[in-house]
Amino acid sequence: PDELRLLRALTEHSRIPDIAQAARIAPGDAKERITDLVLAARAGDTTNLIVLAHAWNLLSADRSTVTPEGASR
């Protein structure tokens, strides 16, 4: 939950103070938490992290939606 909130904040904001506020973390902790998330996902950087999150279907509004038959993920 905290990681998903941070991930969503990264997709919606570009400035650390805004990301921190959206993720409900202290601005001083934001860079470290972002780095930890990038490393945990084995992404090269935040851009790659967001690409992976989309590929893993972590950023959809309703992750329980069914993919239409024949559609690729």
C-alpha cells in the first residue's frame, strides 16, 4: 500500500515535495524511498519503474478488471 501510493505519486508529480505530499511521506525521506522502490523493482530508474508498473498492471484504477479476450497485457 505505501509503495503503491509512492508509485502513483511518481506518475502524477515531478517535484519531490509534491511526490512526498501525495505519497504521505516526509519530503526529506522521499528520495531514499524512491531509490528503495527502484531497487526493489530492479528498475534502472524512475522512468523504467513506471514502465514496469504499467506492464505489471499496478497503476490501473481497478486492478481486478478482466483483460478482454485476445488483448495483450
